[in-house]
Amino acid sequence: MRRAMLLAGILGTLIPGAPPAQADVHYQGPASSTRSDTDVHYQGLRIPVPAGWEIHRLGRGSTDCLRFDRHALYLGPAGENQRCPAHAVGRTTALHVEPLTEQTSAFVKSLLASSGGERTGRPPGLRVKDPAAHEIRIAVPEAGALITGSYGPSEEDLERILARITVDPVPTEGAAGGAGGGPVGGVVGGSAERRSGVAHRHRWIKGDGFDTCNAPSLDAMHAWRGEFVAANIYIGGVSRSCPDGRLTHDWVAAVRKMGWRLIPTYVGPQAPCGPHRINFTPDSATDDGKDSAKDAVRRARLLGLSRHTPIYFDLEAYSRHDPVCRQAVLAFIDAWTRKLRSLGYVPGIYSSLTSGIRDLAEAKGIRKPTAVWYAHWDEKADPRGDKSMEHKWWPGHRRIKQYRGDHLETHGGYTLNIDNDALDGYVR
């Protein structure tokens, strides 16, 4: 009885916490690709992909065939008109990850009725094993995802992969303590929601944001809340222009209570070929990247920004024509990323699309930031429709676009000098 009640309680959370079906539309691109052993981020999960596996990005209009007779990772719901071979036989280790919807939740319930299930810790969710079909399904309400794994004669290889899948380290935030779900407090009913769609208290958010040099007054933040869902805060760094001013632990707590989501940003030493006064060098890049990450975490903690908070390093534009400088940039960001992650925070990068973002996207052999905030002042508020930002660069809910630069805006009687941002990315 206790086990049945536990399973019923878990299932009751599946549908309400699931993201909207359109959450995976941005994955509709090239049907497949082959990658080396790496991590793929999808639907709030970090998924290890073994070397040699294909990655297929599915969607409503996809004709790619979802099949378990080959080593592959399938992302998204299968298309209605799959082009499958007339005859295919056999099963091997493969994965399909899709959003947890009412339909997929109902399927898990039907399996429970016949085969039972158990709560699992890696990834956290409800596990149902079907030996007859050589399948294991795990519903992960925290990420709004359903994982289906297939296996051949033995499930050992599949179990090893499943054990390494984790929920991306930015928890959903509902009740105090960090874990929760449901709508964003303070957003429902506001004009920001009407302009941007319903936002959910996930690790990411979609909507309108702004950044400004210093923390506005609480009165201004309250007045602007009806127009925006997120705001940047500069938390520190040797190249930060504005002092802390109003930015305190209490200020952060107060604006969070208003429903604001925050984009913590650290402005450390800049590229050696940039126009700024305080720079890292090719020799100091790795150490400076580590030191910047440690200081950013220290300052984040002072502001009440706990583990799993994304912190974006502000790397201003620099010349891409200097290969020594470019290599120093990559070494710095690699060190920043590794150190920040080891300290329990989520590494992000802010930079110009034509310099730092492109260099990082094209780089090989380094650890790249989980989230990206890119500057492209074309005044088009669409982080996913930018033709200069390739589809394969930071897919999923991991992008913020700064689309308009320095200007004045007035809302609720308060005027601020801001840049405009369009968000489909990680925030606090």
C-alpha cells in the first residue's frame, strides 16, 4: 500500500510540472550527426553520448526513423511520418529523450499497471523496466523529461549510461530550499507574461530582460516589473565599471520576492588583444581564469546566490585576427568553466557574437560554458532566429541575446539607461 501511494504521488507530479509541448521546437534542424564522446544538454538533462553514437534531433515535422537497432540518441518527440525501413530486426543500446507530456505520462501509468515501478536516484525519477521489450523508462518530473532506453542481450551498457545522466545543475525553484515546479511566482497575469508566453520556474526562462551598470532602486525595480522578467546584476570583477551601490544581499532578496529572475555577471580581466586596461596574458590566462571563478563564487555567496546559480563572465569584444590572443581567450574560458563547475556553480559567458562567441563555438579540446549570453545589436528580439548564431551552438534553453545597446527607457515613471535582452536561457 505504501509503495502504491508513493508511485501515485510521483505520477501526480508528472503532468502539472511538464513544460509546454513546444519546448523542443528549436531542435528541428539537421536530422542527424555523429559526435565524439561528449555531453548533450536537452530538456534540462545532461546526457553522456558514447563515442560513435549518432544524435538524431526529432520533432513534429521530422521524418527521421526512431529505431533501436543502432547506437543512437534521439531527442524530441518522433514525427508523425517517419521514413523507416520496410524491415528492421534487433535491439541494441540506444536512448530516446522527449518532453514529459500528458500522453507520455499516461503511457508510463499503463506500464505501471502491469509491471510496477520504483523511485530511482540517477537521474531522479520513476523507473519502469520492461524485460519483455528490453526497455527501461525513467520519467524525470524535475526536468519534464521521459527517457526510454533499449538494450540487447544485456542491460549493463544501458545502465552505465543511465547512471551518468544528470539533471542540469540549476534547480527548479518553488518552495524554499530550491526544489519545486509550477508557474513563476509574480509573473502570471503581468504584461511580461502576455508578451513572452507563460514562464515556468525552471532553470531557464523565456521573456524580456535588461541590463544596466548599477542596481536600480527597489522602487524602480517594482515599477519595471510589469514589462520585464529578468535583469542583469554585475557582481564583481577587476573590470567592472560600477561599484556595488545598492547591490546587497537584501536587495537581491527583495527583487527576487518581486518575481525578478537575475543574470549574475562577473567582469574580470579582458583579452590581451582587446582595448581594455586590465588584461590576462597568454602566460597568465589559465590561472586568471581560475582566480576569477573563485572570486565570482565568493561574491555570489555574499549576495545570497547559492550553488547552482549561473554566473556569466563578461568578455568584451576583441580582435579575432591574433591567433596567440585567441588561444589565450580559450585557455582563460576553459579554466573559468572548469573551476566554476567544480565549485557547484553554472559557468556562462557573455561576449560579442563576432569574437568570443564564435571563437568558443568553433573551439575544440576545451570545456565550454554551459550557458551563453551573446551581443548582436540588430534590434531583433529572438535568441533562436538569429542567422548569425548557428543552430548547433548552445541548443536548448541556454541562450540570452543582447539585441539593443545603450539607450534610455522609461516605465512606471522611472528612467534607466539599459541594454535590451531576449531570454531563452539560464538565470537565477
